[in-house]
Amino acid sequence: MIIKILGLGCRNCNTLKENTEKALKELDIEAEVIKVEDFEEMATYGVMSPPALVIDDKVVSSGKILKTKEIVKILKKN
């Protein structure tokens, strides 16, 4: 599983990354977490309002900071 955090390096993006890593640990899932700060790459996903969470090249959330429990629910679906 490859998870990308799309954002420009702001505090919100960092928080989303931290919450994602906590959710992965809680579920005991190994995944590669990549932070994408390049605007052109973010645009390829159609994301105009970061932060965004991308799991295996599918945008599952954008424009808000998901809490750890919300990310856990998303990961269970995938």
C-alpha cells in the first residue's frame, strides 16, 4: 500500500501525515507514506485544496484534516 499526503508543507499537512501514521500503527498495517509537496504532481490528482490523502493513487479525502479514527475507517475499507 502506498499512501500519499498532498500538501505544501503546512502544519495541516504535517498533522494529516502524523494522523495517518498513527492509524497505520493502530491497525498494524505496513505502508509507504510519501509526502508530496510539488503543486504540479498534486494537480495530477485533481486536488486544489490540500491537504489530501491518497491511497494507492485514489484520492480519499481533500481539503480537511482527518482525525486518526477517520483514517482508520478509510483504511479498513481499502
